[in-house]
Amino acid sequence: MARRKSLRSQLYGAARDLGNVEAASKGPTAYGKRVVRRSVYRKTNSGLAGLLRAFGLSGGRRR
């Protein structure tokens, strides 16, 4: 049985989908810029997270 997604996860997913639709409605250039921007953010955020973990400064998720 699949796990249920949290409401927060569903809302973030919906916002991401809406952003994709809005960018696509502006044309392929706008959508391409969005794809590239999200890719760069993903790489820089993961690099920074790794650096913080190396120094023991990453607290991880709080529950």
C-alpha cells in the first residue's frame, strides 16, 4: 500500500505544477529558463547542504 502524501507536499507539488503551466503558456523560452533555473538551484542547494553536513552544521529535519 502506497504512503499518503502530506498536505504540505501536495500543496508544494500543486504550486510547482502551476508554475510550470504558467511558464509554458508564455512560450518555450520561458519554460526553458524555468527548467534551467530549477536545475541550478537544485545543484547549488545540494552542494551547500553537503558542505554544511561536512562541518556538522546541518540539523536535518526537525519533527
